[in-house]
Amino acid sequence: MREVFLPRTLDELWDLLHRRPEAAIYAGGTDVLVKLRAGLITASGLICLERIQELKGVRDQGDEVYIGAATTHRTLLADPVIQEHFPILIQALNVLGSPPIRNMGTIGGNLVTASPAGDTLPPLYVLDAEVEVRWGDGAKRLPLSQFILGPGKTSLGPGQLLTGVRLRKSADYNVHHFEKVGQRKALAIAIVSLAAVLQVSDSGRIEKARLAWGSVGPTVIRSVEVESALEGRIISRDTLTKAAALAQTAVSPIDDIRAGEAYRRTVAGNLLLRLINYAR
Amino acid sequence: MKINFILNGREIELTVPSDIRVVDLLREELDLTGTKESCGSGECGACTILVDGQSRLSCLMLAAQLQGREVTTIEGLAGNEGRHPVQEAFVQAGAVQCGFCTPGMVLAAVDLLGHRPDPSRAEIREGLSGNLCRCTGYQKIVDAVEMAVHREKG
């Protein structure tokens, strides 16, 4: 039998991590408990974060919004601050897993799992999210792109915990677009996903573009080259087709049970064509 | 470990291994076999229960997490006046084929109607999208939830 701990404060957690450094940490359990049952986690103890209030909720801090790592997807979907300032995150959360998965799973869990197919990752990359990492007597803040190192790999060290996500409010973007291609609508692991935030002028010119693709590389793929190919141009079929060709070379997908490499590459480009819907 | 929680309206205290899954606790220890297990990995919804009124997957929760919570399984849904309106609608609509997914479907629908009392058909489908019916009897299941909505509105 594994001991299961439910600390109520971060201080209790630091103490536990000190005493049981080998314990596996989980919040919603939608990834860790699946791996545990499959025998992929052999830790002798489990620490569940769901009762630590400090890790939960959305705090509006003026220019920034702080999201506690153990905030569930359902809570985020219902949050007026997230709805107002980060519609692209709402779009991605709406297609993450299924209703019960969204009731249980947390934003911090999605990031620590660090799957290239994690649905919140592409929106958080284009929003230039930062994460907060804490340990017994210290804390640091780093860009999400430096936190996630590869499939299932993060820069978290022993005794460290992802405690929150910070997003800067920005009025820069008037187009927020997320699309995920999967084998079905619910409970689908993305085959390819695209997050795009654009600033489009009244005349239809793209002033600023930030793009990120999921499931087509070891982690989220960004491409300055594709962004530059859009910036300064009017949204048109021609502009998007050229950017799509560049995108197909920017991604580095693999073959797996869900889709082939060539299909993923094609779709990664073609998803850009959907931006024609935002032409003026 | 010792845990205390409310199960189907009754306070209970149990001594259980802290890492036993909630689905196993319900089915094997408490004989509440209305909660089903199919995939065991969060993809099918058969093991759905309500925890503090929200649908949760009992295959992805450990017994220790129930401490202090209020749990409703399909066995506890009917009140003294008989079936819950969603259960009644499932009967009236003939929304049951083999029945294996039914407890999870009913509880998912109860959660949905709890926070969205007047859903569109599309919203019902979305609300039940975490629950698989391998008889593929979805039409009548969605009909049943629609029926429950209309009955509630009178």
C-alpha cells in the first residue's frame, strides 16, 4: 500500500517533500493516476495537492493575472477574468479532455505533464506565459518555454513545485484563434493544434502575429519566420498559403498511432488557412 | 487510514487502504456496483460519480481524497419521492440499451443540469461527451436529457 498525503498548506508540503522526497505529486490525478495504474510510477508515496488553497484560483493583479497551479480547467472556464482577457485559453480549455476531466485536471498538471499535445500549452506560449516555481525557502519565475524542456520533461528540480502561471494582460490582439485536430471531438489527444493571436488593423493588415503549434514536435513549436511572413500583410489566401508552406517546414512531427508525419506537416500548414475568416 | 465522508446522504466512517481507488472502494468494499468500471483511465465515463455535486471519475481518485466530501453514486440519486427527474426521463425515453453506461450518463446529466438548467441539444451532447455508450444509443440518451429539461420547466 502507498501512503497518500493531502497537505493543506505549502508549509506542510515542503515538510512532506523533505521527509518523502521520492513521493509522486499529483493534483487532478488525470495523468499521474493513469501512469500509476500502468506501473509507470513506482513511488512509495503519493502527495495530492487538491487541498492546498494557496495553489488554487485566479487572482487579478492589475497588469497581470495569476493562476494557481492546482486550479481546475472547469474553474478557469468559468472565470470572468480569464474569459475577458485570454479568450484563446478558453477556446483550448473547451476542447481539453471531457467534462469530468476538466472538473479534475489542473492547469499546473497540464504543464508539468509537458506533453507536446497538452492543449493549454500552445495558447500559453503565444501569450508569453511565465511560471512560478517554488521550493522550501525560495521561488523563481521563468518563461514557460524555459520550463518545458521536452516530452514529459520540465526544468523542475528535486523538492520544487510549479505553483502558478502568470499572464500579462494585453490589448494587442483582436484575433484569438485556437483549433485542434483530433480523431474525435471529445477526449481526443491533439494530432495537430494551432494557437494564433493576431493584431489586425481595420484595413485587414496583420500588424502583429504570434503562433504556436502543438503535437508537431518534441514540445510546442514556434516560428518567427512564419510570424514575419504574416506581419505587415493583408489577410488573404495568398499570404496564408505562403505562410502555410513555411509552417510545413518549421514543424518537426513524428509518426505515431494517431497520425503520420506527412499528414501532421500538411495539417500544421493548412490550419493557418482558417485565419482567412478574420479577413476584413 | 480512517476516512469520514457523506455517501448518498449518510455520514460514514471507514478504515481503508489510503491508495485504494474510489471505484474499488464503492464496488468491492461497499457493494455499490451501480458505479461501473470500463477503461480505468478516464476515457469512458462509466465510473462517474458526483463529488460535492460535480462529476468526477472514480477510477482516477483515491479513497483518501474522499475525506470530508459529499459523494453521490447512482444508488443515492433517487429521493424519497422516487426517481430523480433525469432517471425518470431515461425510463420514459427508453434511453437504456445494455445499461452499462447509464449510471455515468445519468450522473453526468445531473451535473450538467445543475450548472446549466436549460441546455441546447448541442450543449447536452457536449455535457455528455465524456461518457461513452458502446451500444451507440446516444440519440435517446440526449432525448432523455432534453425531456428532463422540459419537465423541470413544467
